[in-house]
Amino acid sequence: MDTDAYNFLAERLGLKTDIGRKALTLAVENIKTLDRKQQDYGSQNIARHGQYGVIVRCDDKTARLANLLNKDTAQNESVLDSWLDLANYGIIGALVSLGEWE
């Protein structure tokens, strides 16, 4: 998405703050990542274990974050990547809770 598209969307949503606009940009890019991973992996890995499976994945992600924050560098995953994955797990958990995860 280009800057004009994000600005248009922010206007349509009535976002008033710079943080709201920055969060919108991250959220849209993160949803695009969720969509790509859904295409690669499907939904059965989550559907098989439901909300408890999402909790386990969130726990794994927070443990990785704690580990990454105690290191100077990481080989395979950045702190930002971990935060964004955790945000998507929150969305996935909400979709499972709503009965919308397929």
C-alpha cells in the first residue's frame, strides 16, 4: 500500500493522531503477513487446538521476546517481528473465540 492509500484509509476511519496513523500502517502490513501465512500453512494448525493452542503460541512468542531482549542481536527473528507475530496471534485468538476461524 502506498502512502496515499494509508492516508485515505486513515481519513475514512477518522483517525486523528499520528500514533493512530502509524498503528494503522503496521496493522495493515501485519494483516497482509497473516494472509500470506494463512495461504502457506492453512488454518488447521490453529483449529486443531483452538484458543488453548493460540495461548501456547503466544507463550512461545513472549518467551522468545524475553530472550531476544536479553541479547544484542538475533539470528532468525527480530524483536519487531516477534511483536507483530504476537499481535496477529491476538487477532487469531479473537477470530477463534468468535467462531470465525476456518
